[in-house]
Amino acid sequence: MELAADPRLSVTTHPVVGGPSVGPSLNARLGGLSDYPFTRLAALLADVTPRSNTTPLMLSIGEPQHEPPALLAQALAAAPLADWGKYPPTIGTAPFRAAVHGWLCRRYGLPASFVDVDKGILPATGTREALFQVALLATPQRKDGRQPAVLIPNPFYAVYEGAAALAGAEPVFMPATRETGFLPDLDALAPDLLARTALMYLCTPSNPQGAVADLAYLKKAITLARAYGFVLALDECYAEIWDKAPPPGGFEAALSLENDGAGQGQAGQGTANLLVFNSLSKRSSAAGLRSGFIAGDPALIQAFTRLRSYALAGNALPALAAAAALWGDDAHVEENRRLYRQKIDAAEAALKGRYGFYRPAGGFFLWLEVGDGEAATRRLWGEAGLRVLPGAYFTRSEPDGGNAGHPYIRVALVHDTETVARACETIARVLG
């Protein structure tokens, strides 16, 4: 269900008093994008009305429903009132950067010097805008004498595709199917493609499948970025929501490469070519705070700072103070994980052995194979008032016309455990 280009994005004439005038000429690249997944979902369900005896339940959006930790409100309340009247600096504040740096060192076992606390960390208003802007940062007009490519996992977060297209790159989709462990097969990337690659997006744990890239995989991705001169953007927004073991991160992999090269005269690359993105939306159930960070290669962070000085409306100083408090506390995150594990347990009890169910290694989504994702979505909404997302809305079709996401639906396990249990039981009953 790919949508045609919007005819409004072409030049038109409008008759007005005094003669015709020329309408505004907009960025035609917008017309090459499919509608955003939630826009497509609204269109799919527009003619479907849930039964009157059902209470609609939104399982389509990954919006955490846990109560944020009390220290969030406490930190906001403690901020000086005058701070709301100040423009925040693009680089954030020293306490914010120190809190993020401290968390990175704790979480990934990094030495304090590995990520530069002053030159290697920037605040982000969530990570959506930063993940979009990185394509503007990383895409030159030409790479290897050709149109640059931006490599995107397929399925993917829609922002990656929009960013690549609007930056003037060619979005190239890397299949991430059950056969590849729900991660792109890096060995399948042709050298000719890599030579013109400007940027690679990777998400781990992945959205929507919940797959985790191991350390060897991340090291291979970083090595490719350095060998072919592109930026590796690691979206680690679900890194703190895990089931059995904490997912490794990009900085762990970069440190391991540094240690591998120490005895071979190849040390010193540190975080080169690497940018890591994370936020408090999932970690701390604080999506409304719109607070995250970008960290990594100091040269890239310097360029990103310059870009963002033109394109950024930064986090308010009280929000940065609250974010620093949240990054400094790990106890509420463990409680968050415990609650998500309960939901996965409930889902497993209802769905094990059906629809290709597996426990996601990270994140809080189910990626269920139901045969026809759009048909299942319409049926669940009409018969049970359950709103899920078709898997095809996360994927681009292959050249042969096939769509790896077509058989799937994504289900967000964000409500309380009892509600999740009932919803999963209903999915099993309705889909049969």
C-alpha cells in the first residue's frame, strides 16, 4: 500500500483577481514518501466501527503508560522560575552532559576518557529530530561520484526514510527478516553500495522486532563505517528495556575494537564514525519531556552542533535539570523493566505457539505473524476494539513486489499487565 506522490507538491496556478498567479513550489521529495504509519492506519480503519460493547484499546503506539518516577516532578519543581525565561544553549548544560556521561560509563563499562564529556555529547529534544537531522549532517551531494546512499533496516522507523529522502540521498533498505535474525545481514552489502554509502541507521534493540545486535555484529558495523567512510547512527532508544540480558551498545563495541587494536598498532580510533542516540522516553516513561542525547565522534558532534545551532529549539533549562536527575538514577529503570517483563510473561501465556510468538530480547513490542497484517488489523479493531499496526507500514516492498512486513502486526505492550493479558487473549480468540 504505497501511496502516490501528493499532487499538491507540484507547481500550480490559481486564478485570482488581476490574473493567474503561481502557487508555491514545495520540496517534491516529500511526494516520494509514503504516508506516516499512523496516517495510513487511520485511513485503513476509517470505515470500521468497533462493536458498541467494546472499549477501544490502543496497542498501536509505543507510548509508555507507566507513571514517571517522582524525581522528574521534583527536579522540575526545584528549577528556578527564571530558568524558564532563558534560551537553552545548543550544547546543553554541564550537569546534563555529566549525567549522560556517567550513565554511559556505568551502563557500558567505559573508561571516563572514552566519550568526551564536553565534546562528545549533545542534548536532543527526544531523538526523532536528531535521527532526522543526522541525515542532513552526513549526506554530501556526491559520494564516490554518485548519489549517496543511506542504508536503512527493513522494517524501519519511518523517520529514517524521510530523513534520507529529504537529505537528497537514496534510501536503500536492508532486509531484516526472521531468516536474518531480524537484523540486516551486513555480509550481504555489496562493496559498490558501501562505497557510496553516507550513513547507516541501525536500531538495537530493534523496533518493531525486539532483536538485539551482539558485540561482534556491532563491531562489524563500525568497521564497515570506518573502511568505507560513512557515519553509523545507532538508535539505542530501547536499550534499557530488556528481558534476559542487557543489550551491548555501540560504545562497548568501539571500546572492544580499541582494545583489539591495542596490540596491533591500530588503537586510537575511539568513537570515530559513530553516533549513538538515546532518550528518556522509554527508559524513564518520560516521552513528554522530549529529552534525549546524541553522543560519539567529537568531530561529528562539532559539526552536529553547528547544524543544530541553525535548526534546533533546545530543551528548556529545567527540562535539562530533570533529565540529568533521571540519567543519574537507575533504580526506577529496574522497576520499569520488571513491569515490562510481567507484560511479556502475560503475552507469552496467551500467545505462545501462535503467530510465530517469541519473547523479544529488548523493547516492548510483539511482532506477530498473522498472515495478512492489514486484514488482521481491521478485524481486531472491528470485532474487539484493539488497535494495532500492520507490519507492512514499517516496511518497503522488495523489487519483486513482495513485502516482508505484510504477514505481521506490531502490538505495543504498554498498558498494565492485566490489560495486556486480556488484550493478548482477545487477539488469540479473534484471530483464531
